[in-house]
Amino acid sequence: MEARAQRSLVINYRANAKRMLEGSKEKKRGAKDASRIANISAIAPVDDDLWTASDEGTAIERLNRDDMGYARAQDWALAELFPGFASACEKAVKSGKAGKRPEADLEGIAFDAKRRRLWLVGSHCRGRGPMTGVKPEALRKGIMHNLDAEPLRTLLGFVPMARDGSPVKGAGLALPFDKAAGSLRAAVKEEGGHLAEALKWPSKENGFDIEGIAVDDTEVLLGLRGPAAGGFAVVMRLSVKIGAKGLSLRRRKGACFFLSYLQLNGLGVRDLFRHGEDVLVLAGPTMDLDGPFALYRWRGAFAHKLMHDEVLGDGNKRLEFVFDFLAPKRRLTGRSPEASERPESIALVGGNRLLVVHDRPAPWRLQPRGMLKADLFHLPGRARPPVA
């Protein structure tokens, strides 16, 4: 079953258009638009607001609901919110690891309404340069062209929200950054196995790559785009301790985290959204491909505190297929097809309406003066079996 969007919803960044559009004029033919508005990678509804983040830059945005969707955008720099990120950014700039345009590569936002915390997570993946002009012998040895650890991509933490709905500056708490002791990268390396091996590779090569977050107090689920394991998508389940100056991982049965393996028809996790005790899972390719993309419901993901790894395979009633997204239509640029738009982030914005924003959005979605069109889908009450 393929789902069609009911209508479009306008996310109006006009009040902050100058910053959101920066980088769009640098686009060359066939190249990806580097502006923040064309790279919205995470969304989260908070009361009547919508929070968004881009995988470009180092800021998050808040928009207020209006008749067309959301507007009156404001942004907050991560360095203003998280003292740890400010220190990591300063260190990366001094060492030359921040590049010309520092980026946190934010890939997930989750709001804990009961405790008024806005959680953020970066991809934690390694980056690599373009493969244009790379010699065959370099490919034979391994795809290591311009490979970088990207320390600013390792944010995992929350910022408390004030009564007026704004984040409290300087109050953000996070795990240690990069591969420092206590960081998520250090924990993955310590645990070993296929995830530790994947730390060596960029996300484009099925490397370690976080693309979704869902939370319940100090219980955190992190959805991995890659690596896949035996055809299963991987979700990390970890618990954190909250200290005065930061977060730390809580060991349970000697482990820093447990893993849930989800049978998503060979796809990886592209986003997570908590819905009561359930979690909606946006599934998509682990590699840089146009499709397919699908929506699943993970029943009871937060119903109990899991203290071991689990496998949710074919026929498991806790993992329900909801629908496929329409297959993309690709446009030709010269003799080659351009990459098409891809569902990137999901959120429920009232009842059973699913809001979806896209990576590489089609030109018609990018309206003049900083407006972006997203899709609204009807979320069926009962899941349907996937089409074979």
C-alpha cells in the first residue's frame, strides 16, 4: 500500500530567511543545495510550536503555528545552549577539524513533554570528501578519501525549556563529545562487534550513522540508518544519568546499551517519533539511494525497560507495517538523473496527522523568501500488511 499526502503544510522561515538560505546560491548544477532550509533533517512539535533542525550549520529553529502551517521563525545557536558544544566547537576550530562551515549534522529531535526537555542528537558518523577523481587503487584499499572523525557531529543531550517555550541558554547537558571517555563513540568502540567496526566508515558506505531519537525520561532510543545487521535495522537502547555538568551512560548488566533488531525489509532507520508507548519508524535505504521509504509502528517500544538485546522479525506483532511512500520521480540533468527528494523526518502534529519533511526537496517545495512545503498524511488507525 502506497500513501498519498492529503495536503501540503507551509513551514515559513521568512523571519529568519537570511540564515536559512545561506549556501543556496553556492549550488552548482547537479550539486546538493547546501542551505539549511533545503536540509531540514529533524522536526518535533512542542505545544503549538514546531522545532526544526538541519544537518547543515549549528543551530535549531522554533516556529509558531498559524493558518498556513508554522511561521515566525527564531533560531538558537547550539553553542548558546550547550556549554559542552561550545567547547567542542572551539577545539575543532583550533585544530582545523571544523572546516569552513562548522556543522553539527543534527539528525534527531525529541521532546519530553512531562519533563519539558528538548533532546538533540547528531549523526555521530564520519565524513568523507567527494569521490570525483579518486583513482581505482584508492578504492581497492578502502574508501578513505578525506575521511574525518567530525567531532561536532557527536552531540547527544537535552536542553530544558522555559515557561515561555524557549530553551534555557547555557543549561544544555550532553554526553562527552567525539571519542572522549564516556562519549557514545567510546562506548560503541568498547562494546566491540559490528557497530565498532562501522565507526571506521562514513555513513555513505554503511558506516555508523544515527538518524532518529525517541526518549522517555532517561531512556533513549537511537535509530541507526547504518549499519544494517543481517538485513535488520538497528536501534540502540541506552540509559543516561543526569549530572550537574553533563550526562553519562548508565551501565546495565555490564553493558552501556542494548540493541533492538527490526525487520524493515532490509531498510535502515531514517527517523523515530514517540507516540505514547509506541514508536513510529521511518524506514529507508542505508546507502545514498532514492528509495524505497516506508512507515512502521513499533508497538510497546517504551512499555518496559529492556535489559537485553531483542530481535523483532517477520510475523512479530509488535512491529507493524503502516504504508509505503510513493516511489520518487527522478528528473534528468543532461544524461544523468538527479537524486530525487526523500522523506527525512516525521512527527504527529495533532490526532492522526503525520507531518513529513524531505531531504533534497523538489524545487516546488522551496518557495520564495524562505518558505518550505512539507506533506501531511493521514495515519491509519490499524496497520496493513506490506505488499509482497
